[in-house]
Amino acid sequence: MSNPAIRLVGIEKRFGAVHANRSVDLVVENGSIHGIIGENGAGKSTLMSILFGFYEADSGEIIVQGKPIRIRSPADAIAAGIGMVHQHFMLVDTMSVAENVMLGMEGGAFTESGLSKARAEIIRFGAEYGIQVEPDAMVGELSVGLQQRVEIIKALYRGARILILDEPTGVLTPAEAEQLFRALAELRRQGRTILLITHKLKEIMAITDHVSVMRRGAMVAHRKTGETNPQELAELMVGRPVGQPVRAPGITGQDVLLDVRNLKVTDARGVLRVDDVTFAVRAGEILGIAGVSGNGQSELVESLAGMMPRRAGEVFVCGKPVPPEADAGTLRAMGLAHVPEDRQRMGLVTIFPAHESAILGRQDNPDYGTGLFIDQKAAIADTAGKMSRFDVRPPDPLLKTANFSGGNQQKIVIAREVETEPDVLLIAQPTRGVDIGAIAFIHRKILDLKAAGKAILLVSVELDEIFALSDRICVMCGGRLMGMRHTEETDQNEIGLMMAGLEAKPGENAA
């Protein structure tokens, strides 16, 4: 029998008091797709960062293709044939695809002959694995899905036979995710080994050969994918049965708390992104906005949150008109809270300790002190309470925000916004990059707000999430509303057709 592609034996890693990896063992067979799942903070990304050389294990052994090796840097990993595609891409937006692919390679200078070689390899990889991308395109002008292809090509260009992908579909549309899985299947067919880090059990069941489960830093189970099921894996991940909260149908009040009339929004280049959009959200209602990413949902939410100016239209919060020049602070004072779609770019300052991120936008609140200075003890105590109530791990208000996993960063943002008890909550991509246990927790918090009579505008690319939470669903395509439905009177097929741009038939919009 041939040696496995990877064998990890007794991997240990601590960060101060945090025991991130606890004597982890793992075997990954050659030419397979091996899934690694676990809650946010379970140690998955730490383990893969050790394998790729971002961290060095405190103890334990790494064996690649039967040979024990010491990996102290990404250069060591690359030399061993290991490549990694990170959750947050590591590309230079102002460079071309070819320049990014060859960036950092030995030889250094961007000679035309080097670029010619890179272009040829990009074309070859595209044809072989179905990951086509234009070599001379500027990376900053590419979609997220194409940027991910660049990261994969960059790893292959460096000779990777083992490819690690960390939450690869977190920022992809369903169509882009399907294209990625076809590429991974082709890579496997041609003998490459894939390590897939994800929290989405549907993806595990669809694409992997084997799956390993981590919980609280330890490896707790290994399964052949064909011999398990999502229910078993979910319970192994969280250590208990996982039940999804159920939405109570119906709207608890009649008062319109968010009223949007004929809204138009243009971006910084003057391109119309939101085109004559009208809707209302009542007390005790969740209105879901479905659509493929890039169809105006982001601009809609950012405009309503006071982050982008509106070109035309009217907005009312709790019956009061919102001035066109209103900023985020003004809207907070009117009773509106906002969970942005990109927690790192718009929701947090990752170099801040958690207790400072947990009061962003509310630092003038007298609960946190008066005058020029924040009462640090009060902010720390307040954040500790939020962390306990929202199960943030580790529950350390002094830990730098960047050192929390993506799911725990999301909990910090949601705790900050939800605990103000807003009348209106704008929440975009609430469970992006979040594990199944945390998804159930976040959904429960959203439904608690509905039960308390709040108005919630939910934007998500996950149709399962839209259907699970929304009382009514409207669809955006090309900046316009294609139609609106009561959730009980539609299905994912009809909503999918509307997402593709098919007009709603007259009289079918939900009132």
C-alpha cells in the first residue's frame, strides 16, 4: 500500500491560555478529497496553518508522502508540494493575473519571458481543470469566483500536489461553488489531493471521500463520507443534537417600521446599482432579499444604513423620514442597527481588542464613560457579558479581534447590534463562514427579534436561510426588484428563476 499524502501525529499548539490543537492525528490518502469540519474555533484553520507553515507546532510530527518533514514557513510547505487557498485571498489587486501567479517566484524580476511562461501555464491549467481566467486581466476587476481561481492556479504553478482550501465557498454564488466543485473533482481525477475546510455539511456530502471532525481543538472522529450523514456529523461537531429554530409564521404587528419608496443608489463611478426599489417591513416581520451577489443588495443595505448616499427616493424609519444626508450615527439614533456583510471590512477593527470592537459606533454611550476617554473596565465587563450570552470563544474581551475565528468575529458584531434592541435591523449575510451550531444560534437570535416585534431586513445568498427565516421574500436582479412572495406560497425553483432575471407575472407580488 502506498504512503498517504499526509500523516499528522500528535500535533499540539497553544496560544497563551488557548489550547488550539490537542494531540491531533490525521491521515489523508493520495488522490482524495478529505473534508475537515468543526465549529468556529475548533482548531481547523490552526491545524492547516501549521501544515502550511504559518505556525509551527509546539510538538508532534508531520509526514508528507512517507517522509517526516519540519515545516517552519510557507516556503517549506511549497517545497513539499503543499499549496493553500485562504478564506481571505492574498492577491495584489493592481497586478494582472499572470503577475500575481508568478509573484514571489525565484528569479524575482517580471521579465517578459517569465510572464510568457506564466500566461501559458494559466491557459494550460484552465483547460485541464476547468478554471479558466484571462492571464492579462487585472485582479482587482475580477469577480470573487475568478479571484479564487487565480489563487488555485498560483498554488498549482508552484507545484502543489496537495491543495488546502479554507472555507472556499464562503464568498461564492451557488453557480460559482458548483464550478469550483467540478474543478476539484477534476484535480482529484488527475491525482491531486484536496483538503477541504468547510462548515457546510451539504458540501461535505457532495464532494468529499473522507471527513474528519474537530471539536475544541481535538480530532474526535473520522468517517468515510459514504458511511455517514449530515445529522451524525452535526452532532459530532457540537457534541450534542442540533435542532434548527423554527420560524413562527405570520407578522406580529401592523406598524410599518421600515418604509422604502422609489430608492435609487449609484456607486462611486456613477453606475446605478439600486433602481427604483420600493418595499415596506412591518413590526414582527422578516423580509428576505434573495439574489445572486452583485445585483444591488449590498448597495441597498449600505444606503439604508447611512453608508452610501441615495440618488433618489424616500426612506422612513419608525414613521420618521430619514434625511438624505443622514449618516450611520443618525440612523442608530432613530432605532436602526446594521450587521454588515463583510465583518472584517465594515464591522470590526481587527487590530483592536475585542472589547473595543464590541462597542464600535457606540463608544459615546455613557455606559462606557464620558468625555474623551472610554471607561475600559466598563467596556470590558460589558463585552464579557455579551461573550457569555452569545457563546463567543474564547470568552476573552482583551484578545485582539483578529485572533478570533470568523464565526466568533460574526458573533461579536451581532451581539453589538442586537443587544441595542433596535426597532429595525438590517442584517446582511448573517451566517457567512459560520458553523452549523453558530448558524442555529444566530437564527434563534434573529427570530427572537421578530417575536419581540422588531422589523428585520435579511439579505442572504443562501436560499435555505432565506426560506427558513423570512415571512416574505423579494428578489433583486440588476438592481431592481423582480417580485415578492409570501414564503409559504413559493419555492426555491420559482425564486431561482426570478434571481435569473425572469419577470414576476402581474398580480403575483405579495402585498
